[in-house]
Amino acid sequence: MATDPAQKPFRLRPDQIKDVAVGYGACIATDMITCEGRKVAFMYREEGDHEDDSGWRFMSGHESDEYMNDPDNHAAYDVNTIANYDPDIIPFLDAEPGSAFERENGDGGFVEVEDFEPGEE
């Protein structure tokens, strides 16, 4: 049974979330971003799973396959919430499904990943 997201130790309190990227819909992000406070190092956009799903998926780059296979380690959020954790993602949010970006050397600026296929993350 998955952990209730309300019980997670988030780095930002709800009153710290500002309107910086509203209207994008939902996304999936890992606890390494929302609980551990790591920056987004890899993000990709696929076709959404439902009407409110933006298709965006955000990871810190430190997640193992085992970590990603545990549903307790990630959750659905509004894209605006993740943009508050890492505003560097904002310029890329209008990218089309099929787009992927990673930080150069894990901590530099984002560059487009040309050969990414969803399911490879």
C-alpha cells in the first residue's frame, strides 16, 4: 500500500508555494526532489495518462531502478509545485510530448536529450 503523500516530509510548506508556473496540470516527481530537496536533473514529457496530466516526469538523477519501482518514492503534483522546488524547469514546460532534458554534468544548465525513449529513464 502506497504511503499517503500528506505524510511525507516535504522540503517546502504549502504556504511557501507561489504561483510561478500555473496551468500546466499534474506531473510525477520523486521524493528526492520534494522531500530531500535535490534539484531536477532529468525531466521528460510523455503523453498524459489522463486529462489533467501534463505528461511531465521529474527526477533528480540519483534514482535507481529499485527506487523508481517503489510507488512510495514518487507522487503526483501540480507542475507549479515542482517549479517552486526548482525554477530552472520553467523555460522548458511548453516543450512537446516526447521531449527530454537533462542537466549538463548533473548540475549545469539543461540540454535537450535527443535520443530519449520513454521507459529508458
